Amino acid sequence: MNYLFFTNTPAHVHLYKNTIRSLEETQHSTLALARDYGCTKELLDYEDVEYELYGGCGTAKFSLARNLPTHFTNIFRKARSYDPDLIFGMGAYSAFAGAVTRTPVVSILDSEPTSLDHTVSKPFTNIFLTPHAFQKDLGNNHYYFRGFKETAYLHPDIYEPGTENIHDELGVSGDPYVILRFNAFGSHHDVAHAGFSRGQKEQLIDELSQYATVFVSDESDILDFSTVDGQKFHLHPALMHDALANASLLVADTQTIVTEAAFLGTPAIRSNSFVGESDMGNFKNLEENSLIFNLAEFDNVLEQAREILEEPSIQNEWRSRRNEYLSDKVNLTEVILDITKRFAAADRNGVEKIIRDHEDVVQ
């Protein structure tokens, strides 16, 4: 059978890479339709995933909007040519591909604020599959799994480090280090939202460098590293999870990497304008289980970061909490693979019944 996957961001590559690898090992055909955004292409190449680019997107605001006509034109052509039996994606792109190829679509998503995507894709999506902490009702074809999209690649049953010598790779020889991850806020769901200012980024680097080596991953690329006591994260992006698993702390104004830190047992602080009463369910849930901090005020970020770095045993506590939290969460890759196996053995249009009868999802 032909399975089509949409990898619009680096996180989507991680979400589907293990599923794609397993499907290819069982002689199924797979194709990723990818957007050249951030390190998406680098990760696809590293994971040896067969893909075709449908377009690119910069990190500047409204870059995506300018490129949409080209994206949809290319998706129409490439999806029709591939003739998929089942499509996995997130949002309007996968829904459009399903509509033009008359193919069932399973949308695995975790972000409540992307209301436009939900509205546009709803008529053409057979199944919405979301984490158990998702706070929005997407209708009769909305199902939940006990986990997060990150449990497709960071669940203890599936995560394998890419290197055993990450300290040597980073050049820190076993010394403690901190990772800072800054967002460019260029996606459509980031409009009207913001994270750390340039001055706050520089202050974070200088303050935390008093405790550990500071590595910075900055999408906006506005920092001058000759004036701050930190350095760019210089390894291949596929090794970020290994680096994150051994870090003393993550501080970020972006989203996915915070959940990744939680699932790797690394203390994490998240701060951006999403934080508050209307915040996304997954981040509320992780904070309720003492795996991350969601902090709106910059002074509180600095204070909490100092407290974490001044407590040498805190990482053991974090990993114990992580282990307990993940003990009843599903390996999402296994769920997706099981869906494909059941689909291959059933009627081509029976994906709704397959999901409805699956023991690891609930409506």
C-alpha cells in the first residue's frame, strides 16, 4: 500500500520517522511531502526518508502566507502522482491532499490555537487524533490517545540515542551545560505572539553561563555571539535530543522542545505569550505533573533557572517523575503502525471504524 506523510516542520519528521521505517521494512511504499522549513530537510536526509519538497517557508512573519499558492499547487500535482491509500498529516495540507486524491486522512495534532487549520481541514479529514490533554472538541471524528505526539519518538520503548558521547561531541568533557531554544515566531499560529526579546536572550545567556556552558539554538539568528558568553548549538539537529537528554536545563520560548525535555527527564522552563489561563492543554498537564515550568514573567524565568542549576540532585528527581508519568502512556508509533496494518487488511475507506475499535484510543 501507498502511505503519504506530511512533514511540514522538523517535529513532524520525528513524529513519523519510525513509522515510515517500519512500513518500508514490511514492503509498503511511503512518501513524505515536505516543506523546507528550519531543519526539516536536514532531518529527512539524516533519517534516510524518501521525500519530495512541495515548497519552502522562511522564519519571517507572513512568509508562509506568501508561499501558500505554490504549496497547494505542488501538493496537488505530487499527491495525485503518488496515488496514496492513506494520508497522515496535520491541518490543511493533508486535508487538501485527501480531497484531491479522494483518500482517507488521519490528522495527528496537538495545538488548540490553530483554529483556522481545524476549520479548513475538518470537512476533508476522516479522523482527528489528539493527545489526552487536548482541550478542544473537534467533532464526531475526534479521538484521543493517552500520550503526546512526542511519544512517537521519545517513549522509553523507542528512543535510542544517536551517539553515546554527546559531551565529547559538544566539547564540554562531562561538564554541565544548558540549552536555550528561541523561536522566530514566523508560523501562522504564532501571529500576535512573542517570546524573549533580544535583550532578554542576552541576559539569559550571561546569567546562566555563570553556572554552566550555554548552547543556543536561535531561529531568529539575531544574536551576536561575539558579545555574549554562549555559543551556537553546532551539532547536527538530529542529535538535539541526545544533547537535551544530558543537559542540566532547557529554557525556551518555543513549544515542542519543552515537551521533548520533559520526556527526556530534563528540567525545562517555557516562557512566551501563550502562557496563561488559555494555554495549551499539553503544557498545563506537564506542569501539573511537575515536569516543566510555564512562566510568563522574565524575572521568574531567571529566578527559577538559578534554583534549578543550584540544586545538583534535581535531575534525578526529574527523571523519576518522567518515568512515573510515562509509565501509562502509549508508544504512538505502535498505535500508528497498528492503524496501518488494520487499514491494509480492511476496506480502503474503513479508517473510521478501525480507529473507533482501536483499544488505545477513545472518543
